[in-house]
Amino acid sequence: MLSKKQFDILEAYASHGKLTQRGVAELTNQSVGNTNRLIKELTEVGFVNGGITTSGLAALKPYRVKRAVFLAA
């Protein structure tokens, strides 16, 4: 299971492609040091390797919205 911060990092890579660690930190509103630590963790499990991997995309899949209903007033 991904933490909120790990999810945010994977989502940033999925949405924006290759990013610098500083760019990821800015997009996710996290410190650069914390971002570097989390990217290292995500790299060790194979979710990130300079960008998001297919395993990283698969890790995001359970969190995707499959159907949504919008109600208008």
C-alpha cells in the first residue's frame, strides 16, 4: 500500500513525465530532502527509475476512479 506522499510522487511522474527531484518536490509540496528519500524508496521497489515504471503505473491503478457521477443543482 502506498503512503499519501508516495502516491503524490507517482502521480506527479505519471502526469508530467520525467522530472527533477526538485520539480517533484515543488509539485507535491514536499521538502526536497523528504522527496529524495521517498524517490529512493520507490526506486528500490521498482516503481521509479528516472520516471515512473510500468510497475509504478500498476501500483496507481487501484486508486484510479473507474466511474463517477456528477450531480448538477
